[in-house]
Amino acid sequence: MDASEARDHLQWIDGIVRATDRSLHMPPVTLIAWGLFGTMVNALHQATASGMTVPRDEVLHLPMMVVAIGVSVWAASRGRAARQSLVDSNAGIVFSVVFAVLMLVNLAAQNTVIPFQAMALFWCVGFSIALLIVGIQASRPLWIGGLALLAASVTAGHIPGWFDGILALGWALGFVVPGIVLALERPDGRTASI
Amino acid sequence: MDELLLSKVRLAVIAQLLSAEWVTFSELQKSIDVTNGNLGAHLGKLVEAGYVKEEKRFEARRPQSRYRLTKTGRNALLHHVTALQMLVEQHS
């Protein structure tokens, strides 16, 4: 191999490596399931705050969470993606860690040192960070969703009468809408990189 | 210089796998735009050298092969790039 051939190879490698795979293959149905779960939980609390009679938290939350987990597992098991990018691995880690940490805090401290409303806000802020981290790397709908959820978290505190309703809206805009957009974008669940 | 990586197809396979956890055979074939037989032969050499790990599984009841870059493969690419850079520098 001579120098010009070596230069040609280097430029070629550089081209491939620069165009690194930043695609995300997260199943949209998982986003929609968790978005609906968050929306329902907060909407039910808003209904309670508005004086309506709704079943107690533990009657509804656990079954809804089981459904969301079931949908996630089902979606992951039927995944037909042709590749798993580094962004996919990163997204899995980010969402799992955020969920685990918040769940731990929720179980350990809610209603003892953390008031219910503060915990609801932590869930929103935590997942808005996750959406922003993953979205900025690989998916415009997700980072816009993250911004929407963050905006809802910031706004909710200023309108106490509609605190839970605004968080419910945040979950819908942050997860459900991006999930629908991604589902419509490509049938295999791939998202376009930015 | 790594003799195995002097082939553009093998180099393209390594570069494709560099940015992914794993990639299926059909996806590699689409990305690199080579025939099945050609890609299979090149992948065989990379697997034999330990640069790439092959995993066979069933996806929707159909057999599927997927490939991931090994540490050896990653190091080989780095050494190859360094060797290419040195060659270019020597002649400039």
C-alpha cells in the first residue's frame, strides 16, 4: 500500500466513523404505555383534588404499573430491530436508572419525609431529564417531550389548584405524544437521528 | 499494518460495528452494499481472526445472525489506523 492509498483509506474510515450510528430503536408503544400510566395517575389525583370520588391509589396504581411493565416487556421481546446502537444501550440504562432511583425514593420516603406532591414532581423532573438526555442524542420528538414535561413540572407549582392536572398534561405531552409521533414516523420504531 | 483490514469490505464491517452494540447480517449487507456470499466470506475471516463475534438466534422463528465487535477487533482497527497515519506522515 502506498501513501496515497493509505490516505484514501484513512479518509474513508474517518467518513464512516464520523457518521456514527445515532439512531434510536425504542418501541413507541413503551413510551405510550408509561405516558398513559403517568397521565392517569396524575389525572386521578387531580380528580380527587377537584372533589370527585376515585378509587384509592393502591387499587389503581399497581395494576396500571403492571400493565405498563407488561407492555414494555412484550414490546422488547418482539423487537425486530436490525441493530442495537450504542444510543439504544444508553437509553435503556438512563430510563432504568431513573426509574429505579425514583421508585426507591418513592417507596422509602413518600409520606414520611417527602410530601405526595413533591414526589409527583420528582417523577416528572426525573423523567424529563431522561427524555432530554436520550432525546438530545438521538431523537427530536423525545427531547421536545422532555422539554414539555419539564415545562409542566415548572408550571405546576405556580397553579396549585391544577397541580396534578398540569403534571398529567406533562406526561401526555412528554411521553404519549412523542410515542405516537415515533410510531407514525417509521413502522419499525426507528427514529431519525437529528 | 493489519493484512485483514486492507480489504475495504472488512474495514467497512469493522467501522459499522464500531458504533453499534450489534448488527444483523442483513443490516450489514444493506449498509455496505455487497452480495450475501461476499459479505459472508469476509465476515467468516473476521470471526476466525477473533475481530468479530457471531451470535446465532431465532427471531420470529427465523434464524438470524448478528455480529458484534470484539476488543481484539477494536484494537486491530486502532493499530491499523495508526499504521496508515504513519505511512502517510512518512511520505509527506
